[in-house]
Amino acid sequence: MGMLTITGLDPATEERLRARAAARGVSVEDEARQILSASVLPYEESGQSLLDEIRELFAPFGNLDDLVIPPRKSGWQPPTFG
């Protein structure tokens, strides 16, 4: 098994990784290992396309095809500086 050392990691990123690992009850190393493994797994091997994954991610919010986008309002004028 290979070994990887990551230096220069942003402290905020490291803290979020620690929190994510703690929430799942795993070590930081195990959490990072799972994240890296999932991120390099080709979509063909995972059995899902990127579009399928996006649809699954946003499914709790309802069908996006039914989303009504209001028309843009006209009449706004940019400020003048003079």
C-alpha cells in the first residue's frame, strides 16, 4: 500500500476534514483515503454518470425541470459617479 504526505494544507480545510471524519466515526486518515478513492474512481466504474450523480444530489429539492425562473426586471440604472 502506498503512502502519501500532504503538506501546506489550509488549516480550515484540515479542520473541516477532522469534523467530517468525527461525524462519521472514522480517523482523519481513513476519511481522506475514502475521499481520494471516490474522487479518482472513473464514472464508468462507479456505474453512474456525472449527470446521474448531480440529479441524485439535488433530488431532495424537487424536479429542477419544474423550476420557474422569474423574468428579469428592466428599469434598473447603474449608479453614476460624477
